[in-house]
Amino acid sequence: MPSRAAGDLVVRATEGDLVGYENHSRGLVLDAGVTALGAVQRGVGDGHGSDGVRHGSVIGTRMHGPVLAKNPALADAVLAAALGGPVSVRGQTAAAADAAAARIRSALLASA
């Protein structure tokens, strides 16, 4: 049985550097035609240098804590996949949420 991986996780993906927390036993093997979400920059991920999956409209990751709130670009990508097109978020509330996420991401990336 693979060992447990726990700690901060940074993954370089199409949406940019994604930040979160991982707590899992490794051992993920992707099927043919399925690509990883991105390359691990910090942490363990699947143990082979990558994390998550991307296949058609499916996006998956081992990140916790809250991954979508910390990574608005990933949240937009999930919504776009579900809705079948690009998502445009506007307004002061969205701008404030994006700014808070940017501060959190910057702090986590600086400590990487």
C-alpha cells in the first residue's frame, strides 16, 4: 500500500499555478487518453510528478481546502465545462473574492 501524502500542494496547470492541500494515499494511474491536471511544483500529487485528471469535461484533483475558492481560474474552468462555454464573472463581490484568493495564492506560492 502506498504511503500517505499530506501537506501543501502546488500544481502548474492550464489555469496557472493551483494551490491546495493534499491528504491521500498515492497510487493513481491514468488510463490511456486521460491526461493529468498538471505538473506538481510542490508536494507529492500522484507520486509521478503530476496531479489530477483532465478528460473531456471532467476535471479532478487531489487538492483540498477549499480548492475552488483558492483557485478562481479553476472554478471558472469547471463552470465552463459544465455549462459548455466560457464564464464571465463580474461585479464587486467577484472582484473582492478574486483579490482574496490572489492574496492566499501568493502567500502559499511564496512559501513553496
